[in-house]
Amino acid sequence: MHSRAVLFRAYGLLTLTSLIWAGNSVAGKIASGHVDPILLTTLRWWIAALVIVALSVKHLKADWPVIKRHWPLLFGYGASGFALFNIFLYSALTQTSAVNVMIEQAGIPLIIFLGNFLLFRIKATAAQLCGFVMTFAGVLITASHGDIHQLLHLKLNIGDVMMLGAILVYGGYTVSLKWKPLMHWQSLLAIPCIGGALTCVPFIIWRALSHPFGAPDATGWGVVVYAALFVALLASATYIAGIELIGPNRAGLFINLLPIFGVFLAVLILREPLHGFHLVALALVCGGIVLSEWSRFRPVKPS
């Protein structure tokens, strides 16, 4: 059983990850009309790759024998969890509502539960499943503005299909981190960043030929820089570190903090109103996470 210090460190890392990702969803919506979604993803990962490689030369040299043995897996992490997920996400945000995207991202923990069971026979505990139900209820309350009946009137389109692809890709990426090789965390981030950047190349060529786009404006570049430095580098590192500490099933529930943080970011940055149902949703999401983790804090009785 993990010590409480380790648990609180994991919780802090995963909460920070969700906060940054919430900012990414807001930024992705802001980016619409200011920077092409495929160009945003491409610039994001090329900038991130250049920065992390420049900072990690010493560790890359030390880990080179491991990198040579496992480079297909490491590039696969970048292609799936880094490039494809964000291409789907940013493209979906140009076609469907942020409400739909929030609800659909809440399906990632379920994909993680299923993937872990099918591949590794790791079963979700009753507390984790109850916690998932509670956190998902919080997401639904947030997305429906406190009126669940509104969900019956949601319209689905191609953007929602893209988000289905996104959650499958990211759930699979999270589960596959169980196979990650032992190396310094900077190397583990740098090589997938390169893989993500290279994966974007054929997509940006196709996009330029089929849907010509202009250069980002000032707002677009602001989103690119945020996405590259904070989302691509910082949040990727904190997510991997959090999974390393408590495992993907438990870490996945923190993803449902995204819409809650998104609401509060909108209140703070965009001056949108805060309603009572937001607080109810926050209580449900936090309660679900606490419920799923409660057994970790119970003292072990001596035998």
C-alpha cells in the first residue's frame, strides 16, 4: 500500500493535469477561427519536441540503449496519445459543442477500466466503479446546467464521432503505459514528443492540400504556445507521473475534473456566472474520487 505522502503527491499531479487539460479545452474552443486545428496540433508537438529534446540531451544519451530497444512503443505513445488524440479533439471542437466534448471525455475512465480488464485482467473495484458513477453524474450535471432532461436534446454530428475516436485513442494510450520501459522521465517524454511531431506531418500536408489555411493570428499563437509548453510538456509529464504512482484505473477518474475546472476557469477568466449546480457537480466529482480512494487511507490492522 502506498504511503499517504505518495498518494497525496499523485493526487496533486493528477489534479494539476486536469486543470491544465481544462484550460486546453477552453483554449481549443478559443482557437477556432484563429488557427487551423491540424496546424495547431502540428505546431504544438514540434515546439514541444524541440524544447524537451534540448533540455534532455544528457538523459537521452544515458537512456539510448533502452530507447533503441523500445522506440516503436515510444513512438506509438506519441502517435496515439499525443498526436491523434489532439487532432481528434481540436477538430471535434470546430464541429460540435464544448458540452458534448465534456460529456464524451468523461468516457475515458470507462475505456481504461475495460482495457485493463481485457489486456491485463485488472478488475475495477466496487469503490472505483461507484466513484466513476458519481464523477460521471457530476459531469452530466455540469454539461446539462443542472437539468438532466436537456441531455435528451443534444444533437450529435461528425464532431462527436471524432471525440469517440479521441476517447478510444487516449484510453488505449493510458492502458498501454503499463508497458513503458524504465528510463528517465524526460526521455520518456522526449521520444513520444518526437513521435507525435512526426505523426502530424502527413496530416498537415493533407490539410494544406485539401483545406488551405492561413498563418495563426496573435490569438492563435497564444493558444499554440500554451498548448505546447503547458499541455504538451507539463501536463503530459504530470499525467505519466501520476499513473506511475497509483496506476491507470485510479488515475483515470481524475479526468472527470476537467469539466468542473473548465467551469471555474470560465468564471474566473471569462466572467461567466457560477451556479448552485456547479457546486453540486463539484461535490459529486470530488466525492467519487474520494470514495474510490478511501480504502487507501484505512489503517492496516496487524495480523
